[in-house]
Amino acid sequence: MSFDHPASVALVEDDADFRQALVERLTLEGCDVRAFSAAEPALKVLDADFPGVVVTDLRMPGLDGRQLLSRLQALDPTLPVILITGHGDIADAVAAMHDGAYDFVAKPFPFERLQDSLKRALEKRGLVLENRRLAAIAAEGGQELPLAGSSRAVTALRATIAQIADARMDVLIEGETGTGKEAVARALHNGGRRRLAPFVAVNCGALPDGLIESELFGHELGAFAGALRRRVGHVERAHNGSLFLDEVESMPLGVQVKMLRVLEEREVHPIGANEPRALDLRVLASSKVDLGEAAKAGTFREDLYYRLNVVRLRVPPLRERREDIPLLFAHFLRRAADRHGVEPPAVDDAIRRRLLEADWPGNIRELAHYAERVALSLEETARPADEGLSLPERLNRFEADLLRAALEAHRGDIAAVLAEMRVPRKTLYDKLQRHGLKPAAFRSGS
């Protein structure tokens, strides 16, 4: 019986012949084996997130198996360690089991004995790492910050993400610069069955010229001059997970041909490889331009556009979700203050007016940068327009600003404004009349 993938094994064995024989047999059974002749070099590369099992000889020069076990237990008490012993060392091996070793096998042993122990240890390790990653995802606070808020636009977007997060189709994410397209991609990944596998984000516009194909698809040793080692490309690294192609419109036409094959065949062909490699991945692509128009203009392959455009999500700009701006700003301000070790400054009238009235063409990114400057007191505070007014006059002006922002955000939809403001209908109409605000003036096309 072969091992299920992935199956990483760190083998520590000082006997070169025996080590090589085990490496060959484990590799044939589907294991990804890292072999070491001593404990010290193994400790330099093993950490608490090692996705597999350690198999080590008990008797070795330098650090022996029990000392290695102790060091590994300090790194991660849940990391399974299987000891290989001679018949004369069984008592030590049993003592090591009391110290936390997963199992031991005594030489000589049939390979099936080690295989059975490894299979159980790998299953246990998989469960531990899955629970660890689930806990980490939960600690992130659920939704990505750019998706926080109660506006109708972002609430609908979150609902769509939840609906398709576990689906198998690829997704095209469109939106202006800085709206949070990567946050949408991560929410799709974290909300579905692939959340425990890699999320690989690639900025297509930042890939170096001349190395784009190697970066994306990888290459074999000696595939071209300077290829001194095998490279696993971004596409292959996303195997079993999600590949996020940011600014996909920047991908050169020649590379788009190979990417089309990845999407159609679900396989990647590294440069210099004799055969393609099968992939199981979901592709999430984002664009800040209309890819349909780009396809008509000939700057983007039409066949790739239709292959990506299985499901399309539009991320709304901040001007379409103004009621979310204060909440987002408060989060960004707190985060910036914590990062710089300062207390968040008070939000004065000038900052409130800026939040309500600015167009925010840079969207979430611009808002976060503004919060950073405010946290560091680098943002000049303009003299408030209502300086010198009485408190009732200031409150009256602020109320008018809030109502105007709500009407703009909801395009004059009175039912939506009522839901947001939570006041009786007659009270709302009275306030609108007092401030000279007409809902019809805010409706689309007005």
C-alpha cells in the first residue's frame, strides 16, 4: 500500500548503505524523503511546522536518537519520531517511548513494519497540522478587513463569496486599484475545502522580464544556461490549493498561451521537463481593467478570458460603500498605532469631514495609508470649517453631512437610508427637509 500524499519523512541514519536503501524504498512508496547522516544537520532544517515524520537511528555518533528526540520535543511535542534500534537497545527504545517517541522498530525488520508505523504517524501528523491551521484561520478574525462593513454592496459580496467558496470553478475578480481584490481571493480560499493547502499569490505585473515562464511554470536542472538547480514554479506550488493571479491583464500574450493550457488541462509543463505534471488547483484571477474589452482590443487572449470568466465578482470601490469608511478607518488606525507603539489619536472634525467627503480613488489602500499618517501625526489638520460655531450649529452640520453621505451611498434609496439610520420615516423626512436634501437628487442618472 502506498502512502497518501503529501508524505514527508526526515530520515536520520549514520549507516550510508542502510540509509540509501531506506531512501530508495520510501521514495518508491511515494514519500518525500530528506536524508541526514547525523542529528545535527537535521536539526538545522526541522521546525515545528515540518509536515511529516522523523525516522532516526537510536545509536549514532554525536547526538544519539534519544537526544534528538528531546530536542525535537522542545520544538514541537506533537512531531512523531520513530526510532530504529538494534535488539540490544530495545530497553532504551521503550524508555524513549515513555519520553514521547511515537514508535520503534528493531533491526532487522520487514519494510512493511516501518511502513505501517509511518502510515499511522503521518495520519496523526496530518490531523495535528490541520487543527493548527484551522485555529490560525479562526484567529484571523473570520473575514478579511477590506470586506468588513455593513453596506449593501459589501454585504452582497460577502454572501456571494460564502456561496461559491467551496465550488470548483475558477473565479475572475474585477475592481479598481486598492479595492481589496486579494482579500476577496483569500476569503474564497479560506472559506472552502482548499483552505489547508497553499494560497499562492502572484503579481503578474511584477514578474521579471525574461524569467516570467520560469517563475510561473518552473524549470528543470540544466533547462537553459544558468539553470543550476530545479525550480518549482508558482503554478505547481499551488497544487491542491489556490493560485491567485493578480493583475492578470499584465501577463504577456506568449505566457497566456501556457496559462490557458494550465486551466484547460490542469497540468503544468516546466521548462526542460519531459512530461507535464498533473495539478489540482483553483485559479483566482484579478484585473483592474475590463478583460472583455481587453480581449476585443487584442491585448488579452479571448480564449483565456472566457476560460477565466466562469464566475465574475466585482469588488465595489469605497465611494459605493461610504458608510463602511469610518469602521475601516478605525481598524486601520488602531492597527497602525499598535504597529508603531503609539496611542491612536482622537478623530477630530477635520478627519471626519475628510472621511465623509473624499473620493478615495485609491480605495482601501489609500484609506490605510491615510490612517498610517494620522497615527504618526503626519497628516496636517486643516482648520475646521465650523470653527467658531456653537455646539448646536456644529451638530446640525454634522447631521447634514451624515444624511448626505447615506443618500449618496444608497443612491437616494429611502428604505436603505432608513435601515441604516434606524429612525422613524417621518423623523427622517423632517430632517431631510430641514437640511434641504432631496432623495431624488441622489438617484442614478440624476
